[in-house]
Amino acid sequence: MFSPLGRAAFSVPLAARSPNLLDALVHAGIEVEWRDNNSGAKGIAASPECLAAQRDRRLSHDHLYHTVLGAMGVTNARYASGMDLLAPCGG
């Protein structure tokens, strides 16, 4: 995500030996704390067919809000899976 290598040139061994944005921020004296709590696709890579099936749905900003909560794995009292655009797609 923070690699200057680009998608085509990216490799894990090369990236591990290369400086990236986080390294530059630390070098500049900015304290950086990386929390790896966003592992996995979280349903973002839903099938195009499933998303296309929702094309005619009336949407509002509330759908975006609940979709972001669902993508982040938040399932609290405020999250409504019926408003999550990715929930029907297994997201």
C-alpha cells in the first residue's frame, strides 16, 4: 500500500528491503504506529455480478456509511446490514 514499486514491479522480498512512506515519516521524526487490523478484503472484492444486481436500488449516503462500517468489520448496534451494499455479496 505504501510501496513506491507499483503493482507490476512489486514483490514482498524486494519491498521488505526498500524504504516506503512509513519509513520516510519515521525518518522525518513523525511517530508512526501501524495497526494491522485491516487484513483481508473485507468484502470489498465482491463479485461484479452481485454488485450489478443492486444497480437499480435507491441509495443514499446512509448506504455508504453502513457499507464502510461493514467493510471495517464493525458490527455494533449502529450497523445495519440491510443498508450495507456489500452484505448481500458476502462482504
